[in-house]
Amino acid sequence: FGAKLSVSCVDNYVFLEKISWENFNESCHLKEQVEKYKETFGYYPESVHVDKIYRTRENRNWCKERGIRISGPKLGRPPKNVSEEEKKQAHSDECFRNAIEGKFGQAKRRFSLNLVMTKLPETSITSIAITFLVVNLSKLLRQFLSLFLSLFTNNRTGELIKPPFINFDYTLNNFYVLKLIDLSENSWSKVA
């Protein structure tokens, strides 16, 4: 059916970890991905939010040794009494994990990940990698745009700040002196 992907999502940026046309079990790659995270960022993540297939006993023990909380219920029979805090944490983990599913949907809907039609495996890998690059660039562009727009808003009131190179009071006074604006009636008048 095509390539099988292993992807991680950090701060809504997508990292393509593994692409293969062979059927592989994703759970054996969790350690590699967490170690790659440590290599990139310099520390282990606080928590890992994964599918059921990753929640093996071996992966849980490995994460526990490194102080990493793995999302999802514990293995075995579910407990009869679950505290409100545990329920809240499980719900929060599931909501957080939905981000990666959303990234796959975004890549398929908006950036044509589901329309990869290249013939060679190398060109397919390139096409998939470029798709995730564009997903990350669109996120980066939205961040730059919001930063740029925040320069022109007043945080206290949300109103637009007057640009420093335009003095509106000076311009308004000039229109008043030239009788282009009649401030007493608050209407425009013709130049006499």
C-alpha cells in the first residue's frame, strides 16, 4: 500500500524518523527515537505520548529507568478505582497525542501526502520528506506572521498602534487648517 512512516512531533514540528516499504513493528523503534530526541535537544523528554503498540513491557521499563512517563494505561487488568487525577492525566495525554494524527491529516489534505505517485523508492522518500518539510515551514510561517502582527497591536487593549512614521495628529491638523475637514460638524467639506 506504500511507505510505512514513523514520525515524531515536538512542539508541533514533525520529524520523520523512519520510512520503509517493508512491514515493521513500530514498538522496537521507540528507544531509537527517544535517543535521537536526546541527541537533538540534549535531554530526555518528560513524557512520551504513543499508540498502544508502543506500550510494551520492555518499552515501559526502559522509559521508567530514564524517568520518562509513557502515556496510556498500565499493562494488565485495569484497576477498579481510578483517581480523578489519573483520569485527567489520561485525557490530557490523549489530547496531546492527537497532534500527530492532526499533522498526518494536514499533510494528506493540504500538502498531498496521500498523492505520492513516484515510481522509485528514492524519489518517494524525497517526496514524503519534502511534504513534511513544507508542513514544518507552514508552521514556522504562521509563527513569524503572528510575531509580525503582534508588533502592531497594543497588548493591553488589542487596538492597532499608530505607526511611528505617520503622525496622525499633525496630519489631522493640516486637514483642519486647509478646511478639508470641518471638525465642528464632523463631516467632510469642499475646499473653497
